[in-house]
Amino acid sequence: SNKFKSLVSYDTVASQCVTLHEAQTMDRAEFSKAMDVYSFEPSIYEVWHDLHEFFYASVIHGAYLEGAVSEQSSRMNAMENASKNASEMLEKISLIYNRARQAKITTELCEIISGASAV
């Protein structure tokens, strides 16, 4: 999934979840060492059987939210760049239009002056 870092960047992260089978085959001493920071009312193994589906759903939902945030920031960045490019293009077109209008006015003035001097 994509992990949001800032408005213009994100990291692609591969996360690993402990499956039910891995938890059951894992060394109990290693598993309990990792989970010693939490206290469980029924034993940790009973809790794991009850909550492993919730754990997977939470991990997937968290990855989905991180991806959505990264996508939204990328879209915002793309729209900001598109708006900036459109503004620059509008300024260039306005400059070309004003030059053409000014050239036409100058041509008409020259025709008026040369017509007045011919009379």
C-alpha cells in the first residue's frame, strides 16, 4: 500500500500480517514476548481466536485509508499543477491577443494618417 508522507510524496510499503496458522505454529515464548506489553483478560490465545478477523479487517482498512490519502494528495497536486499551467497559458494567449489588437490599431492609425496627408 502507499503510506502518506507529505502532500507531494508517499512511500510504497509492503506490510505483513500474522495469520491464524502462523500464530498457532509460532513458538509460544516468542509470541507471548511480543504481546507482553498488553494485558488480556482471557488468555492471549483465546483472545486471538476471537479477534483475528477484526485484526485483519483493521489492517486492510488502515492500508485502504493510507492509499486513499495518498491518492487524494496526488490528485490535489495534479490539479494545482494544471491550474498553474492553465494560468500561464492564459497569460500567453492574452499577450498574443493584445499584440495582435495593438498591431491592428497601429495599422488603422497609419492608414488614417496617410489618408489625411494625401488630402
